[in-house]
Amino acid sequence: MIELKNISKSFGDKLVLNDISIVFERGKTNLIIGESGSGKTVLLKSVVGLFQIDKGDIIYGDVLFTKLNTIEKREIRKEIGMLFQGGALFDSANVEENVMFPLSMFTELTFEEKRDRVNFCLQRVNLENANTLFPSELSGGMKKRVAIARAIALNPKYLFCDEPNSGLDPKTSIVIDNLIKEITEEFDITTLVNTHDMNSVMEIGDKVIFIHNGTKAWEGTKDDILLTNHDDLNDFIFASPMSQRLRKLLRN
Amino acid sequence: MGILYHMGRYFILMNKVFSKPQRHKMYYKQALRELENLGINSIGIVAIISLFMGAVITIQTAYNTENPLIPAYLIGVAARDSILLEFSSTMVALILAGKVGSSISSEIGMMRVTEQIDALEIMGVNSAGYLILPKILSAMIFNPLLTLISMMVGISGGWMVGVFTGVITTEQYLLGIRYGFIPYYITYGIIKAVVFAFIITSIAAYNGYYVEGGAIEVGKSSTRAVVYSSIVILFFNLILTQMLLS
């Protein structure tokens, strides 16, 4: 579980996150949704400590993350896996070396044991026989799957996904969504997904948090979302004419 | 204020770079890779430039000392001292600031803008230490070797061109090379090479590590790395010369 208590973050005079409190539950896929520029990525990066928050507390399990020093934070981060928007794979390393990197850095496993673990993770994301390929040889969807494999290599307690479907076609997006959902349940981890893809929300959103202008504007489940009367949320969800027609149908 | 800000941030980064490595084996592997990237791959350019510079120094000295009262072997003395004292350490460092410095800055800068550095941080890796320390150490180990290669090739280049153009004979050149030779000049060149290697790699890494934006900013950081490291090299050349030769 991750708990945020009244966190705020500014860049210069611009208040990007304003007094946000959320509980992200374990074993569930927690989705953060909102328009571009609403503060989703800043929120995610603040939770993992890439941005220093100005106010409030971030609690991992029972550890007060915000009070830890850099070295103590690194220890917590070993329990975190993160899927970045562009994958953030190491260009100079092939798929196997990318997935093996955290194992080589933080475990005492032998090379064979590490390779077994890499193969297991790659198999889990349906990427067998891609070990020797370099990131430049992979498609967008494959890069995301390698990034997920790397993120789960160390059996993390927490998984963070920043726009996992950006740049992917709808079919591949569903594959990635399902993968995130399955991994969350299978390994009983706390997953935070940052997205503005409504398909993802409806597919995997165990818990949905709507961020609007840097504040938490709404919180609920994927079932609640279609029937909400929250104006800003409705403007966001039903932005396209097709979704507006769908909404009318649902209401009728 | 800007300079103070950058100096402060540079020293904070260096503090992170020189903190205890998390896993020596991984750093060692990375350092071996950098030895090839930054060192072995620079031998060619250093050798070519040294050869031609040695040749040019010899010819210029010869044409400036066309006087029957000045013995010809002094051309060898002048070529040797120019190469050992200044050219092979400072000039080679300036060339490497362009080649190695821009490469380091753009590599780390691209890693920053494509979130690879963030990925390392999220994994709990000291990204500054892991990415920068092996580069600094590799350059500090290999640059003295490049300097020695430059000294040998430069002196050889002077001899070849001197004999080929007929401005000096082999015997006169060899006499000049040996005449009043002070071995400390080689030590002096090596000390400068080590200091300049640190300057090139650390300033380039600093510029790449704090890039914000995209490809244009990475390009700008690369240019800044070359300009700043060249200026700092010249400044430290002055200080080291005063300290080591006076």
C-alpha cells in the first residue's frame, strides 16, 4: 500500500499538485487519469521521489518515504518497478542485458540463475527468443513489454506505469493493459498507472483517481465512472462525439 | 551568480560520483567498456594529429633558425621540448575535449532526455556514480598513455619530415632529441594529462547529466561541454605550469 497525505508540489510560482491525499491499495490496479498537463506525471514522479515534494507525506507500507535520506530511499526503490512512457531501455544493451541489469546490480545470483530469471520474465510478457535484440530493433509494444519484464525482474512490491499505452495501437494497448493487470494480481503488488486512455480505465481500473488542475477531483471505481455527475470528469471522459453518444445510450 | 550556481551543482554531482560504488563488478565492467570507447578509440586521431604537429614544429623551427651560428641539432631540441612540455599534453587534451567531451555529454544527455537516468534512479542505482565514475577513471588511466603515444609519434613525425625535406639529418635530429634531456618533462606531461582527463570527463558529464528538454538541448550541452572544458584546461595549464616548472 502507498499512502499520500496532503502532498503539494510547485515549480517556481506554478502550483502543480495541490494538497493531494490518496491511498493506493495493494493487489489492485490504481489508475491516475486526467488531461495532459493536469499534473499526473508530476504526481507519479513525486511518489517515486524523482521530484521532491514541497509539503505532505508519502508512506510506503509503514515507511515514511519523505523523511528518508537518499541512500535509504534507494533501498525502498529496489522494491519499485517502473514502466516509463518511452520504455527507457538502455540503448547500448540488448533485451537480455536490459532485463538482467537489476539482477546483476542487486543480487548475488549466478549468471545461469540470472538468465533463468530473465527468460521467465520475458516469457511472462510473451517475448521469448528476443534476448539478443537491441532496443532499436524493437517495436513500441515490444519495448514496453521488455520494460515491464525489467520492472518485474526483482519481484517488486510496487509497479509504476507512466502512460503505458502512449504511441501504441488499440490492440497492443489491450495486451499491455492485460499484462499490467495480470502481473498486479499474480504478484500481489501495488500498481499505479498514469493514463488518459479511457479503454485502459474501463479494462483495468480497480481504483480510479481523476486529477484536475493539480487537485484530486474524483475517486472511485471503473463502474462508478460512467454514472458520475462530476462535470469536469464527464468533460474528460466524454470528450469525443462518439463517447457522448455512448453516454446517452447508457443513460437511457 | 550563474557561475557559482554551476560550480555548486558541479561539486554536488562530483560528491555523488565519488560516493562508494554499489557493486564494484558492475563499475569495473563499465570502466572496461569506457577504456575502449574513450581511450583505445582515440589512439588513431591522437597519432595522426601528433605526427603532423611534430612535422610542422620541426619545419617551422628549421625555417626560423636559418643561421650558420645556430647548430642544426637545436631543431631537434626545440621539437622535443615543444612536444613534451606543451603539445602532447595540452594540445592533445584540447583535441580530446572535442572528441571525448562531446561524446560523453551527448551520451549522458540522451540518457537523461529518454528517461534512462530516471530508470536507473528508480531501480535504486546511484546513476551519477554508475555512469560517470567509470568514464572519469578510464580517461585518467588512459590519457597519460595517449600522451606518451603522442610524444613518441610527434617526435617521430618531426624526424621523418626533417630528413625528408632535408632541413636536418638523422644524426643531428637524434643529437638534438638527446641533448640536455630532462626526464621530468615526461612526468610533467603525464601529470597534466591526468588532470586534463578529469576536467574533460567531469565537465562533459556535468553538462550532459543536467540536460533538460530534447535533442536541441543535448546538442547545446555538448557544445557547452567542449567550450567550458577547453577554457578550464587552458586555465589549469597555466596553474600546473607555474606549480610544476617554476
